[in-house]
Amino acid sequence: MGWGLKTFKCSFLIWSLFFIGLSYSENFDFEKAPKFKFVKEATLAPPILYYDYIIIGGGTCGCPLAATLSQGARVLVLERGGSPYTNPEKINIYNFVSALSDISPSAFAQQFISRDGVLNARARVLGGGSVLNAGFYSRASLRYIMESGWNETLAKIAYKWVEKKVAFKPTLLQWQAAVKDALLEVGVLPYNGFTLDHLYGTKIGATIFDKDGNRHTAADLLEYADPRRISVYVHATVHKILFRYNIERRRPQAYGVIFKDALGKMHKAYLGKRPKNEIIVSAGALGSPQILMLSGIGPASHLKAHGIKVVLDQPLVGKGMADNPMNVLVVPSPLPVEVSLIQTVGVTKFGSFIETASGLSIGHSWAERLQGIFEFVSNQSGKPSSVMYPPETKEESVGDTIRSLSNPILKGGVILEKIIGPRSTGHLELVTTNPNDNPSVTFNYFKDPEDLKKCVLGMKTIIDVINSKSFSKFRFKNMPVEALIDLMYHIPMNLRPKHASPTLSLEQYCIDTVLTIWHYHGGCQVGKVVDLNYRVLGVDALRVIDGSTFYRSPGTNPQATVMMLGRYMGEKILRKRYFPGKK
Ligand SMILES: Cc1cc2nc3c(=O)[nH]c(=O)nc-3n(C[C@H](O)[C@H](O)[C@H](O)COP(=O)(O)OP(=O)(O)OC[C@H]3O[C@@H](n4cnc5c(N)ncnc54)[C@H](O)[C@@H]3O)c2cc1C
């Protein structure tokens, strides 16, 4: 565990290279007033409640879905985490790392380690992943929208509805501009300027951080809700969905849920008598398959092994779990750099997305550690290693780099690549029957050779960017990329075996140093667990609507499409409820 924790922190170091983290911790105070009057502590909920729609998970998808449904029906949202409004500073741009690396039981991030040995996190807060994430906002491609069976016009309208509240145009600064120019120089063309659309070439995308660094999350979309028709309970963990057997339709039908408040008291929420009332699971890629299994929908043998009564033998629940691998290079800079989040993105034709961020405050202890690693890499003498450095490398450039790493406000940035898809998939299994515990997840990074090819091509593009003329002012002269690769090998970023060698291949680099970009998805995929309208196959009055239904991650980054989906499906469900015959 000791090493795991150390490694875990190291992996956050990579991200902390992006941001100035003020890193203070706040006490958990679950009775503080939330922003909306209809958001309340679950301890204040009555023992029995009745609603038209019960949404499990007030996350990135659950919030826009709930806000929309409340415009035509009575909606209950049950979110296991707290309110992001109790302390907005805690989630602003400067506290990205501290919020993400908080390991207290009340933290907004719940850490997990996949069976692949990659450190990861999932949300536990109203607003879900949008409260924790790096903020980049970009729509899915037209092809993705068509393949998902969504109406293009309605999807665009739903995106705009989201963007009115949470999407901002960033100001392009020097580092980001240099990477943009470098991407164009190395052929990631054309330049598409600032756009929310997913287009081949280089572009500037939007962010959910405003100009002052305040985060605008999916929870802000609750501003659209009708306060008379919505109740949101936080610290409300759903333990089970309740089913009865519908004799006429000869299948199980969901009719309620059991949830626990922060004081351990159980409550029951039931669907009212009106037809078309439903329970909607929006608990995310880990939470949705988990709660289906805990409620008796999943692979029968697995459920029985955990003593769970089988409602429906559904072997595909928990299958198709995928996480887009992320590989990075940290680039120390001789010039001061601005603090920047992801703004510039290169969308390549070979299926790799190049993103970047700069500016960091890693604190003295991390600066010393990084400096130590670099000195070690440089044979502990400031001299370049014969393996990694060409003979003409000047000693002073190594010394300059070491000095740049010794500053707690480190000058430099990160250039990363995420591959499209991915094609490699894994599975999720229960470990315990407690919904607060993490299930076990295997993503099988790079199992499909096509994924590895994309990673290698992406890494080659990053190397070309670093070696380009446009980027030259932000890198140390004569400091070869091999040294940067070597540096990455010495930061314990994950729990996987390392194979550093003089003849290191980029394939091996991708496999050994893989990180998550937190875009994991799957587990309740369309066509396998839910139909095209997100209804759970074989069961009545139950849908799953969130990132767990995806086959691949949408766009360069998923949150825009996850929020759009909440709005899109909310409108569709209301249309079908009130105008069933109308197209
Ligand atoms: C660190 C990080 C950085 C990221 N960076 C970006 C980025 O820059 N751009 C981008 O587009 N995307 C980014 N993402 C990905 C994006 O945020 C996620 O894909 C998205 O938030 C997933 O939304 P969701 O609705 O599927 O799940 P979530 O937002 O996770 O919502 C699920 C909710 O359900 C709740 N829940 C689960 N189980 C239960 C239960 N039993 N009872 C009650 N509630 C429950 C959870 O607490 C959670 O709030 C990032 C994610 C992370 C974690």
C-alpha cells in the first residue's frame, strides 16, 4: 500500500505539472447550505417518497437529465456524494490536483486502481466527473452522433443548451500557441481555430473554467430545473433497485429504490402510479453496472457467488469496459511558462489526439524529488548518460534542466496523447455488495494491436512537436527527447513492470508508462444492456443513461457529449410521455 500510495501521488504529479495547487484540505461539513433550495441532505428526506422519475446518480449526465425531466414531471435525484457548492474554491482551477488526490472518505474523488495497475479516480459528488475533471469541452464528431442514432439537429440544440451555462472560450497563451504552431508545422492540418466541433487538424477547444478559474459543472445545469418539481438529495447512496414481476408482460419491472443517508438511515423511494414513470440509472461507467448487479441484473453465476438474488441473468452487464490510454512527456522549459489548461488539441487522422498544458507548482518536496530523479537519469553527475544522450550534448544544458526542475514553481509543461476508441476492452466485477466499495475493473490497455499502433504514432507526433522550430524556445538546447523519455521512466506513474533499455521502443514506452485520461466508459452498452432508447433490455421501467452506455469515448474528450446526452434523452422521454404517437 505504501508504494501504491507513493505511486498514486506520482501519477498526480504528472497532472500537477499543469496546475498551481494551493493544496489545503477542508473539513467535511455535510449540513452546509447548497446553492439550490431543492438540493438537500438525505438525512432530511422522509422515510418514504414518491416520484415520477427517480434518477440514481446526480453526475455529469444525471444533472442535465433531471433538470430537463423536471420541466414535465416530478423528479427525484439521489447522489451519493456531497454538494460542490459548499466550498467552490475547493474545485477551482488551482485546486485541480488537491481535489483529485484527496483520499479522505468524504472526498469528491474516489480513488481506484484497475487490475491493469493504472491509478484512477471516479466522482462522488453532485455534478459527477465535471466537478473533478480538467475542464476541456469539445463536441463529438458528426459520425459519432449518427452512429449513436441521435438526431443531428436535436443533438446540436442539446449541446447549445449545455454550452449556454458551462462552456467558455479560453485565452490562448504562449505555451499553448507554441504547441498549436508546432502541430501545424508537423502536419496536423488544417488549422480550425476556436471551435467546439470535432474536426481533423489543430484546434482550440472550450473549457468549463471561466476566466477567473471558477469551475462550472453539470450541477450548474440544475439552474434549468423547475424547482417545484425536483428534489435532489446528496449523501444518498442507492443500495438497490426494487423489482416486481409484471405478469402481463412476463418480465421484471422496476418500482422503487432503497437508499441510505449519511447517518446510516435507510429510505425508500417509489415510482408514483402514473404510467411511464421510470427509474433511470446515471451512476457512471463504474457505478451503473455496479448498481444493476447489486439489484440482481447481471451474470447469474457472478451474482449468486455474492449471494445476490438474480432478477435477470444478463451476462453483458459489466462487459465492454474501456479506458483510453494516455501517454505523456514532461518538458522542462528554459523560459517561464504560463499556467494553462488544455486548450490546443491536435486531432490526427491516425486516431491519436494530442493535448497540452503548462505551468505548475509542485512544492519543494516534489521539486527536490524530480531534481533527484533527473540527476539520477544523468548519471548523478550532471553528465549525460551515454545511452540516452548524443555525444555532442553540452553539460551545461543538463545542469540548466536540473536547475529548472529544482524550482517548486517548475517551468515546463506536459504534452500528452490519447488514442481514439479504444478497441481494447475489459470487464467489471463486484468485490463486495456494498455500493460504496469500488468494483474490480480490468481495461486491458493495448490488448488490441491497433491501439498500440495509434499510441506509437501519437508519441512520434509529440516528439516531432518537441523537436519543431515553433516549439524550440520552450525546450532546452541539446536536451534530446530520449532524456525526457528516460525521465518519465524514473517517475513511478503506475504499478506496471518497467522495461527501460538502451534500445527502448516506443511500443514498450506506451505499455510501460500508460496513464488514464479518466475517459473510461462501457459496462451497460447500447445494444447489449440497453436498447437505442437506453431502456434496460428484458426489464420494464428502467433505463441507464450515462457514459456506461458508450462503445467509445466521444470527441477528443467526453463530457460535452455526456451532458448533451442527459438533455437530449430528457427531452425525448418527455416527448414520448406526453405525445406518444408524434414523431
Ligand atoms: C480527473 C478527470 C479528468 C477529466 N478530464 C476531462 C476533460 O478535461 N474533458 C472531458 O470532456 N472529460 C474529462 N473527464 C471525463 C468526464 O468527466 C467523464 O467522462 C464524465 O464526467 C462521466 O459522466 P457520467 O455521467 O457518465 O458519470 P459521473 O459524472 O461520474 O456521474 C455518476 C454519479 O453517480 C453517482 N453514483 C454512483 N453510484 C451511486 C449510487 N449507488 N447511489 C447514488 N449515486 C451514485 C456518483 O457519485 C457520480 O456523481 C475527466 C474525468 C476525470 C475523473
